[in-house]
Amino acid sequence: QVQLVESGGGLVQAGGSLRLSCAASGRIFSLYAVGWFRQAPGKEREFVAAISWSGGRSYYADSVKGRFTISRDNAKNTVYLQMNSLKPEETAVYYCAADRKTYPPLGARGPNDYDYWGQGTQVTVSS
């Protein structure tokens, strides 16, 4: 099994920044992809960013490209999401997800392509 725990959420003003962390434990050596998703109440869960655990290659949703940065520290078994220039419409619960499969590619993955999920961390952006 793989356990994922998100942290770093909170309240921030529009234009501000937050850094989210996803700490992984358990059988993590064979993981391939780690992704971030977000979901507001009553809305669909949407893709934000993903990274390959070993190679560190990344992919971003068009809506966050240039503002968000995903990174990983393999020694700490942790993936980070640096979020800059946050907008009120990005208020949501942010989830970390991971999977062992090497297909489909990072940019073609949706929520159903990830087997392991964290509990989520709330991000609130005020206007």
C-alpha cells in the first residue's frame, strides 16, 4: 500500500502564494507518477500538475502554467506544489495522487489513472 498526506493549505489573498506538500509512505519505490488535483464543492475534480517520481519530468494544466511549479525530493519522499499568483476561483480542496503505471503519459492522465489518493488540504483564496 501507499499512503499520501497533504499539508500546507490555508487562507491567502488573491495574488499570494502557498506551497503544498505531499508526503508518501509505504511501498513507494515502484511509483511512476505523482499528481495534484483540485476540487471545489459541487464541481468536478480537475488536473493541476504531475511529475514522474524518478525522472522529475513535469506536466501542467494550461490554467496554471507559468504560475505553479511541481517538484520532488526523493530523499524525503515528498512532492511539492508551489502556487504563485493565486486567484479566488482556485479555492478548492487540493489532492495528491500517485500511481505505478507508466502509461498513459503524464499529460494524458485523469483522476481514474491514479490508484492512490491523499485526504486533501483546503486552499482558500480571498478577493
